[in-house]
Amino acid sequence: MNTADLGLPVDVPSTALFTDQYELTMLRAALKAGTAGRRSVFEVFTRRLPDGRRYGVLAGTGRVLDAVENFRFDPGVLGFLREKDIVDEETLDYLAGYRFSGDIWGYPEGEVYFPGSPVMRVEGSFAECVLLETVILSILNHDSAIAAAASRMSSAAGGRPLIEMGARRTHELAAVAASRAAYVGGFASTSDLAAGFRYNIPTVGTSAHAFTLLHDSERDAFRAQVDSLGGGTTLLVDTYDVTEAVRTAVEMAGPELGAVRIDSGDLLLVAHRVRQQLDELGATGTRILVTSDLDEYAIASLAAAPVDAYGVGTQLVTGSGHPTASMVYKLVARAESADPKAPLVPVAKKSSGGKTSVGGRKWAARRLDADGVAEAEVIGTGPVPDELAGRQLLVPLVEGGEVVAREPLDVVRDRHAAARAGLPLSATQLSRGEPVLPTEYAQLPSGS
């Protein structure tokens, strides 16, 4: 099944109102002033990584491409804008025919990024680019935050599989996006069927404590589950007494029992005890899955435990304490006039408090050391130095309004694994520290 053909995962007429009102009022004023048609360049970047994080993970690009394609103002949406007197008739006429016809470049999805990295560049008229600000930031900020947390967790897991189980801890639609971002970051599967349907992510799940409590005894519950799902199922063993539950589980399923799940208690201690008991009962191949409010630190603390897989919910879908990537969408260059041949001039906000930005249409490249390990993120405008020409990071995503870079999610997931592996080893440390790569700015010319 080609899941890209399924369209949006939500039943909405368009993504056009996934925006802030001031995008439309800016358009209204620019149309009146005659500046709406000026060629413009917007860039998405973050000024800093979340405190203590060593790298960011770009996720959500594929969803951005869907959102841009579906950014349409249908009669119902236009009627709402007219009724609320948000825009005038001239603006409504423009919106009725809106189709993004510009170009979008960006880091490939799954790539890592650092402060200042121009992870996405949107080019076209001011009118068509400014309208996309909110929806692009909404997607990239959410998905990149989840993917970064997932990446840290998958690194801490040391190759043991991770299951995304956070649907009940976030908005029902955000849960689908979170599953996708977690898969990009290294998770192996999800409990959320909507994510499995929309993005073809492997789905897993067997039973909760309610199923055990439904039956007259734990033995009856285990027997019912094994009769239905087979001996390879995963039995939840901490509803009552763990030791007794493990014994009963092996009796019901036999030594070929697939797995047991532990959802409470001192996971390190309990996992060791359960592993010993399973081996004594002859269930040497039965795996141990642990859940219970895990984050990357808890996962790392279980590295020496006989744990085969982890299920993560709350901490994952909330970005493990950092629910946004703090990305911004800034105008960095615009034409001197509405003439298509007018040259671009760099523009930048000048502000105190750390909110400054760097003007100019930028390129980005990652410089490697003699051993092929990344050593710096280099950003500049104008010609790319010959030594960095083969290391450029931005690729075309949309050309003339047409999407040119859709790709399977497994490709994105593999890309992230390779990008993370190309960083210095300190990138995977969980201790607080600065970004693992410095951001260097090549000399920026006065124009671009």
C-alpha cells in the first residue's frame, strides 16, 4: 500500500486555517501596499537547542509537503473569513486562487541539525510564502521535538527495540504525528493503529491490566489470551504477584511463551528476578518487555538489566521535557521591487535578548575531519567553497509548486541512524553539554 496516496490523516477540507490570523492581515496590507508580489526567501531555523541537548533531529518534512499541497481556501473557509471580517474582498479573491507555486529546499528529513541550521528554505512571492509560516512551524516544531527525544532513547537502548505507546498521553491527532516522528528517531513500532494505517509503521499490542481484572483469576485471563493469540503472545505479569504470574504464564503458554511485560516496581530488580525465574522454568527464549513512565535516563539505567525491549509513552510524546524544537520562520531576503528580475537584498531582525537573525539566502554544509567524522556545521551565503561543495545539506523539496522529494519513511529512519552515527561519540552522552558541533558562519557578503 502506498500510504502517501491516503492523503491527510484527518478529515479536513484543507490546511489553510491551520494558521494565525496575522498571516492573513499581513497579506491584506501587503496587497494594498503593492508589496505582496515581491520575491522573498524565508528560512526555518532554531537559535538554540533545548538545554543540554547535543543535536537536533529534523522530522515532519513529509507532513509539511502534504500540508503545502492541501493549503487551499475552499468556499466554506472563504465564507468564514468574510463573515468574521478578517480580510477584505481583494484578499478573498487572492486566497480563492491560492496555490503555492514557489520552491522549498530543506535538510533531508531525519538529518541532524544545530543552532542556526537553515533546515528549510521557502522561496516565492511574499504573499504565498508568508501564509505557510504557522503550519510549517507547527509541524516541524512538534515532530522534531519528538524525534530528538526518540533518538536519545534509541541511543540509550543500545540496539534493544523501542515501542511507542504514547497515544493516550497526547491529542489524538498529535499521537499519529508523534508515532511517525518516533519511528524516524529510531523506535521500532507503535501501539497506535492510526499511525500504522497512515504511515505503515509496525503495530504491536496485547493486553492491559483490565483484561486480567476482568477474569475470575489471573490463570483464566492468561488462558484466554493464549487461546486467542497463541503462545507467542506477551503476558502482563504485574497485576498481582509477579512471581506467581510468571509461573502461571509459563504453565499456560509453555516454555515458548513470547514475552512478559513488567509495568511497575523497581524495574531493574524485578527484571533480574523474572529473568532468573523464566530460565529456571525452561522459558529461556521468553523476552522481557518493560514499560512504566520510561525516559532516556531510565532506559540507560536499565542497560545492564536483562531487558529485551522498552515501551515508552508520556516522556516520548512530550519531547522528554522539551515539547518544542523552538524553530522560527524568518524573512531573510526579499526583492527590491515586484519586478521578477529585481535583485534580492538580505534582511534581518535586529533585536536584543538573543532574538537576532542573520540575513541572506543561505547554504549549509557539514565539514568532516580526517577520519570522516563531522566536525562543524558551516553556513554561508553566495558561492559555496569548493571544499564543501560535496557536503551541502539542503536538497530540493518543492519546485515550482510541485513536490519532488517524497520518500518512504524507512528511508528517513535509516538516514537518521546514519546521520547520528556520523557525529562525534559525545553526541550520544545524556549528560548536559553544548551542541556536539559548532556552527560556523562563512563570511557573509553584503548581498545574496
